[in-house]
Amino acid sequence: AQSVSQHNHHVILSEAASLELGCNYSYGGTVNLFWYVQYPGQHLQLLLKYFSGDPLVKGIKGFEAEFIKSKFSFNLRKPSVQWSDTAEYFCAVNARGNKLVFGAGTILRVKS
Amino acid sequence: GAVVSQHPSRVICKSGTSVKIECRSLDFQATTMFWYRQFPKQSLMLMATSNEGSKATYEQGVEKDKFLINHASLTLSTLTVTSAHPEDSSFYICSASLSGTEAFFGQGTRLTVV
């Protein structure tokens, strides 16, 4: 069965620090990969997605993610975080059909 | 992006009663909708996949008689929690798929069974 693993459940950073959130998945076939963000009290929102092509994907708000097929990874990065990036981040994988499988989530807190 | 509206956002019900949660795609037709459950400090767990005009497909371990799903139109899916018990208290989230790829999420429903 598909599974998605996010390495850190809680991350605390100071403003302007760089961010990297790990995501690994287990599925041998073709996948679509997503990062979603949930700001406090708000809906899940799509940050970025990878379907095919350039493995370095740029999303909204300065986020990017790199798909490394050989490592089954899709890590999320941002060079310089802001206080407003405080949220929970979910990695998700879509393989068979439209079903999305989510990782456990990483809660990011940015200290101002 | 596409908008998915979920209603109600919060509901408190008595043990033994049933609760219906609605999920609507407001500006697109969703052939497939998904229902998730999120426990505190845990990820979203897919409960079922709902296709318009056909029976929902439930994930392993999800009781289909407990969580009734109806997808009567391309813009509306409902989840009814029947004979709710305190252990059913959770955060329920729906999503709708556009073109079979990207999913858009509702704001979620916080169900509390007392």
C-alpha cells in the first residue's frame, strides 16, 4: 500500500531561517506529488504539485520542492521563512486513481 | 482556484443521533469527491471515495453503514454519521477533484458527540 512519511512533526525556526521539510513515499509506479498547507483556522490549500517534467517545482509564497525519483522523496524548501509561514504542512501522494494519501503533517512555528 | 464549501463548520449532537455534513463544489463539477477524517495531531485519513451516481468506495476499516455517503449530483456529496457516539467526534474534511488531478478541500466540519 502507498504510504507517505514526513520526518519531523514539529519544527521551530526563527524568521529568515531556511526551511526544508522532508517527505518520502512508498510506491513504485508513476505518482503525482503535492504539498498542502493549513494555516490556523483555515482550509487546506495547495502549495505546489509535481506531475511530470522539471523535478524542481516552484509554488506559491516562495516555496519550492524537488522530486528525487531515486530517493522516493519530495522535500519542501523555502530559503527564508516568515512569521506568516506558521502553519501545518502536509505532503501527499496520488497514484492509483484520484486517491490522495497524506503524510502525518509537520507543524511549523516561525518565531518573530 | 476552485471552491469547495462544507457545511456545517461545527456541529454538536447527542449520542445516538445522526448528523449530515454537506460538501459542495461551487464553481466546478466534481465527478469524484473524497471524505477524510482528521484526528488531533494526526494526518488526514481517507474514509471513502464518492463518485456521482454510484456507490461510494470505502477504505478498509471504515463502516459503510455508519458513515453513509451520497453523491447525488456533480456538485454535492453528503456524509451522514449515523447513530453517532463520542468516539465519532472528529474533524471531517471533504475534497473534490477537478480533472482527476488536483483536489480542492472544504473548510472541514468539527463534530462533537456528547
